[in-house]
Amino acid sequence: MFGKIRFWKKCVLLNFLILYALASRCLSASMERTGIIFQNQSISDGQILVSTNKNFMLGFFSPGASSYRYVGIWHNDSERRVVWVANRNNPIKDKLGILKFDDSSNLIVLDGSGNSITVAYGVGVQDLEAVILDNGNFVLRSISNQAKIIWQSFDFPTDTWLPEMNITLGSKLLTSWKSYDDPAVGDYSFGPGVTNASELIIWWKGIAYWTSGGWDGDVNALIPDLKSINTIPLYFHCDNLTCTYTPNPASRLTQFVLDPNGALSIEQFDPGAQSWTLLWRQPPSCEVSNLCGVFGICNDNMQTSHCRCLKGFAPQDTQYSRKGCTRKIPLQCDGDKFIDMPGMRLPGNGDKLSVMGDDGCESACMINCSCTAYVHSVLDGCSLWYGDLTNLQDGYNGTGVGIGTLYLRVAASELESISRSGHKILWIAGVLSSVAFIIFCSILFIWIRISRNKGKGKQDGHHSLMTTDTIKLWEKSKLGEGGFGPVYKGNLPDGLEIAVKRLAANSGQGLQEFKNEILLIAKLQHSNLVGLLGCCIEGEEMLLVYEYMPNKSLDFFLFENTRRALLDWEMRMNIIEGVAQGLIYLHKHSRLRIIHRDLKASNILLDTDMSPKISDFGMARIFDPKGTQANTKRVVGTYGYMAPEYAMAGIFSVKSDVFSYGVLLLEIVSGMKNAGSQGRGNSLSLLGYAWELWNEGRCHELIDKSLHGRCPEIVALRCVHVSLLCVQEQAADRPSMTEVLSMITNDNATLPDPKQPGFLSLLVSNQTDITEETCSLNGLSITNLDGR
Ligand SMILES: *[C@@H]1O[C@H](CO)[C@@H](O)[C@H](O)[C@H]1NC(C)=O
Ligand SMILES: *[C@@H]1O[C@H](CO)[C@@H](O)[C@H](O)[C@H]1NC(C)=O
Ligand SMILES: *[C@@H]1O[C@H](CO)[C@@H](O)[C@H](O)[C@H]1NC(C)=O
Ligand SMILES: *[C@@H]1O[C@H](CO)[C@@H](O)[C@H](O)[C@H]1NC(C)=O
Ligand SMILES: *[C@@H]1O[C@H](CO)[C@@H](O)[C@H](O)[C@H]1NC(C)=O
Ligand SMILES: *[C@@H]1O[C@H](CO)[C@@H](O)[C@H](O)[C@H]1NC(C)=O
Ligand SMILES: *[C@@H]1O[C@H](CO)[C@@H](O)[C@H](O)[C@H]1NC(C)=O
């Protein structure tokens, strides 16, 4: 009996020794083990568990440049791509980690200091094994009943979706790593939608930025792009809550990975090439905050990269990255310039200022050297940005507020280099058109000489350009009297109808300056500006040749009862918008930044299809070469259209044109003349009448009777409202033409209440100091008292 026991003991001991020897030989040979851990076993850092098919491995690893240790599962490929991490938010800080079961059947990791992290919950079940399955799922299951899964890694996805793994609405979503060095939970997630589980969605911090197609039972309806691949690479299986997929063929290693930058990729392993093939990739969209880094600009419509640098900036890295961009030329502060970037979706973090108008906003930014950009809009006023700019986006066609023109501060020398490259083509076009223009001038000159010689022939050519005959001919065909001289109809030798303006002689300018000015103005091209075809100068005589407008001018229709009825609402809106476009071009986009200074109904010409064309633009420049100063001694303009500050003090700005536009707008809607009109209501002018009606809430009475029932009253009323904003007394209160246009065309714009129009104080103080002031103005020449 005793001997028996001894023998048994010996036997057990022997068994142990043999087992131990076998085990240690195995471990020392490759540190690899078949894919099972029993409750009486453990895995230490350095040992690896391999699935039966050798495709997946489980063990300890350090990602990227990190020295922390994580327990994870990776592919048996040369890159050892990690597909799952057990302790992504709880790294082990030493290399002494051991993966083992604790007394409650939970699988835990113990580090060298005895800290434990639970990896998998066995919830007290006694006959457990932990197995890495052939599909990459790591499970705790009952040894006696292997179908009984107590816990599985597939229920806790990290950033990789493997075949047969269910991702589920609300619970089992992919979440990206923080970075390639840190598998902790990052900002991106992917999975079935919350409202409609049959769509897959990628979120950034809970904001959806990509949505798949809808699941309609079709194998690839979720990502239709996959259908274009020769062999359908995988099949989705979804129901209301959950989605899974199987590769085609089923044995092909496949994975969806949501990378730390928010791009979702589908990859398949090519056994021949022993490498992964990218099937499809969805990069993050501009909805992701700061996607393009500082001074980067995002555009979702661009194919390769959504990011690029703002003008005057270059990428910080050799390639584009979230680090963003740096300035090519540092700011100088003094003398910096602003470049306009229209159509930008603006970041919402600007400083709101209560300065009024474009100009005020620009100087508020210019004054502070750390101000890098500003935006001015009617609705939001003036916003300034300091330091680094982020979250800019263009090409955005979604709805929502915050699209506008951003003015970006750049060094003045940067602006020059930008315009040199950007305008090269324009410049060439400019040169070509100037050459054509000079040739044209010469032809015209020769033609006029010939016609003169055919006439009397005795003129010496230094006092008058034209013979009495030609003058007579032209007197007959006089079209009208413009602000700067009479206009005649004529023909070129080839029959083209032209309008010729004969300028009043004393322009106060030298010949050369005059020519330069004409050349500049001739280059302005816009469909709402009358085309200047050429000019002719001889002695004191100066002729400007324009395209001929068959439908005369707006006043011809607007201020005559029968003809006014011909102007339906559509035509009027077309004129209102067209004139605004033309002015915007003059104020902002033309290289000369022209202030018209004499905008009125008789200067709006109408072409064959009643499209408006502004005429006489640039005249103020010709007649007032020092006119670029904001204060001029010579006031050109028309009573009734002139802004008070201009009429009274000679101070003009783009806002004086806005005033004139406001008057014109009111005239178009009401069909009444502002200037020289008989009193209406208690007021002496149309503006006063409009202001009176506005205050009494009776603006609809202003709308032209001939439009009754034939115009959308709400739009007409908005036009009245906008016109009152345009004629406010303080120039700074008036909107810019860009804002005016957007207020007129945007049904949803909320408009501020207008303040008192500019004319009132003029009238009120008419009897007293104004006369004095007017008298003190040198060379005040109100060129056209009745405004025609
Ligand atoms: C460890 O546990 C497994 C399953 O419970 C068992 O088959 C095996 O014999 C045990 N090994 C040792 C050395 O106890
Ligand atoms: C990894 O896979 C290759 C073949 O695919 C196999 O030869 C190798 O043994 C595998 N590695 C391990 C550790 O099982
Ligand atoms: C996935 O979900 C289906 C039912 O929707 C279930 O039958 C299957 O066992 C699940 N697979 C895993 C790995 O959980
Ligand atoms: C979910 O999406 C599918 C496919 O787009 C659509 O047919 C279904 O009506 C949607 N269900 C709901 C509740 O919106
Ligand atoms: C899925 O949703 C539809 C409608 O919402 C419902 O009729 C159907 O029974 C649901 N299917 C499952 C499996 O829950
Ligand atoms: C410029 O603006 C910043 C931000 O508002 C402010 O902190 C700074 O004092 C300003 N600098 C000057 C010189 O006004
Ligand atoms: C936005 O417009 C661009 C170009 O017009 C177009 O390619 C793109 O599909 C549009 N995007 C959306 C979301 O409508």
C-alpha cells in the first residue's frame, strides 16, 4: 500500500517533469503556442498564441514609437497589423506583464508591480478556456460545451471590422486609435446609424460626416463603389440593428479599418503578393474640426486631398498634414494688405466688433498687428480673427449661415507676387485689348479726318475737330445731353451704330493723363457697364465712342406714364440687380475701384432685351484727376441723387454711390422721381415721403400703381426697406453694394431698421447754414439740376 502510494507519487512527479520539459522546450523554441489558454495556464510578455489556421496571433506588443505594452491580436503578415487591443486605455508600463485567469475566472493582465487589468470576464464559470479562433475572435468558452461563449473580443471592437464580426447600432461600433502610437479611444467612430440601422455612418466626435447608401437587401447597396470592382469583394448582411459581412471568396483575409485620421479603408490580403490591397477608402470630410490645420483650407469636392493652403502659405510638412501651413512672407504689420477670398465657410470664432461698414472693419483689423483676417456682413457685422486661422472651408454647398468673403492679411510683397502670377493671363489680355484699342482709335481718327476733309477742308484742325456739316448731321442725331456733354448717334464706316459723347472742353487734365485715364476705363468690362469702344482726341476736342443702346435710358421709361406700364416687375428686378452688379464691379472688382458719383436713372441705359448698362462711369476720374482723394473741391453729381456728405462737404466714398443707388431703387419701385418732384404727403421729396410711410407702416402705398397685382408685394417692400438703408444719413450706416445685392436677392435676410434718411437735415437746415456752406464750396458744379 505504502509502496503503491510512493509509486503513484513518483509517477506524478515524472509526469510533471516531462510536461514541464516539453512545455519549456516548445516555449524556448519559438515562444509560440497553440491558440488555447486553460485556467491553470498563463502567457507572459514575449509569448504568442497562434490561431489554428495561423492567420491570427495574440500577445503583447508596443505600437509605433510607444514603449508601453498592450495585449492585442494581429494578423500573421509581415506588418503584423493589429486588429484588436485588449487594454487600449490602460497600457502596461513594463515588459513583465502576464496574462492569466484570476480566482473569479476573469482573464487579467498583471504587470511587474502587481497592478491588474481585467481583459475578459469569465463571470465565475469554472471549466473555461480562452481561445483565439481562426476568424480572429478571441473567446472565453466552456471546455465541455464549446458552443457556450462566455465572452468574445468581437463584442468589443476597436478600430478593425473583421468578417463575421457584428457591428451593432449603439453598442458595437468601431472607434479609431488616438494616433498610430496610441491605441486609446480616438475621436472617430463607425457603425450602423442611430436613426436608421440600415445605413453605415462615420462620426467625428459624434458628428456624422459620411453616410453609406441604404441597405435594401442588395449585397453592396451600402457601398456601391464596390460593385465596380470586377469580382464583388464582399457581401454585407444587415438587419435593423446589426451588420456583418463575408469576403468573396470566404477565405480571403479582409478588414475594415478606421484609421487615427478618420479615414475608413477596406483592404484585402493578396496571398500571391503577400500584401494588402486597398479596395476602397473614405477620407474624413471638412466637417471634421481643424482637419486642415492652421491656415489650411478644406474643400470636400477635391478628389485627392481635401486640404490645401491659403494664398501666400505653404505646407508645414513636405506633404500636406494636419499641422497646416506657414506664411511664405512674414507680415510687416505696417503696410500689409488684405486679399479677398469669396465663398468661404467661415469659422464661428471671430471677435465681433460694432464698427460699421467694410472700411471700418478693415481698418479695425489693420490697426492691430495680430489681426489676421476680417469679415464684414450685414447680418453679422464685423468679425476679426487674431493669430492662427483654422477651420476655413470653400466649395461648401450645404445650407446654413456663415458663408462670406474673408479678407486675409498678407504682406504687401506677397500680394504683388500673387497678383503677378494670378493676373498674368488678364495682363496679356489687357495688353492685347489695349493694342486693339489703339488701332481702333487710329482708324476712328483717320475716318473722322477723311469726313472732315470731305467737308469744308479749311479747318486747321486745332480748334475744332468737326466741320459744320458733320456737326449739323450730328445735331440732328443728338441722343441726349449727358452730365459731361452732348451725346450723338453715329455710324462707323462698317455700319455699326455707335453713341458718341462730345466732352465739354475743360476737363482740367493734360492730354496724356486724359489718354491714360481713357485707356484704363476702356479696360473695364462688365455686362452691366456700357462698353467704351474708343476715343478720339484732337486739339481741345475729345470724343468718346460707346456701344449704342437702342432702348434709351431708364428715365425715358420710368418717368412717363404710358411707358412706365411697359416696365413689368421682372424687368424692374432685372434692372435693380443688374445695376447693383455693375456697381459692385466698379467698387470692388475692377482694378480701378471706381466711384461713379453720378448714378441716376438717365445714366442707366437699356439694351435690346432691357438689360441695364451703367454709363458715364469713370467720368468723375476724367473730370477730376485728383478724385482719388476722399475730399474733392469739384462736386459732380445730380441733385436728388447726391449723398448729403458729398453735396455739402464734397466728401465721397463708395457709400455716396450707395446713396444714389438707394434713391434709384426707390424710384424704380415707386415709378416716382425723387429730384424736382412736387411734394407728396407732408414731404417735399420722394425720400421724405418714403420715410413718412415707413414710420406709419404704410410702405405698400409707395409701390407703383401700374404694378398693382402684378408684383410680389413682399419683394417690393423689401426693396423699399433696402433703399431706406441705402439713403441713411450717416455714410457708415449704409450697407456696401455687395450687402445691398444680397439683401435684395435673399428672401430670408433679416434687415436692420433704417435710420433717418440723409436728405432730411438738408431740407431742415436749408434755410440757414447750408446756403453758406454751399457758397463756400469752390467750383461746385451741379451738372444737371432736374435729373432728367
Ligand atoms: C490544466 O487545465 C486543463 C483543463 O482544465 C487540464 O486538461 C490540464 O490537465 C491542466 N493541466 C495541469 C498541469 O493541471
Ligand atoms: C504565418 O503564416 C505563414 C504562412 O501564411 C506560416 O508559414 C507561418 O508559420 C505563420 N506564422 C506563425 C507564427 O504561425
Ligand atoms: C452576429 O449576429 C448574428 C445574429 O444577428 C448571430 O447569429 C451571430 O452569432 C453573431 N456573431 C457573432 C460573432 O457574434
Ligand atoms: C432606412 O433606410 C432605408 C434605405 O435607405 C429606407 O428604405 C428606410 O425607409 C429607412 N428607414 C427609416 C425608418 O428611415
Ligand atoms: C425591422 O424594422 C421593420 C420596420 O421598422 C420591422 O417591420 C421589422 O420587423 C424589423 N425587423 C427586425 C428583425 O427587427
Ligand atoms: C490686438 O488684439 C488682441 C486680441 O484682441 C489683444 O489681445 C491685443 O492687446 C491687441 N493689440 C493691440 C496693440 O491693440
Ligand atoms: C457641391 O458642388 C460640387 C460642384 O458643384 C459637386 O461636385 C458636389 O457634389 C456638391 N456637393 C454636395 C454635397 O452637394
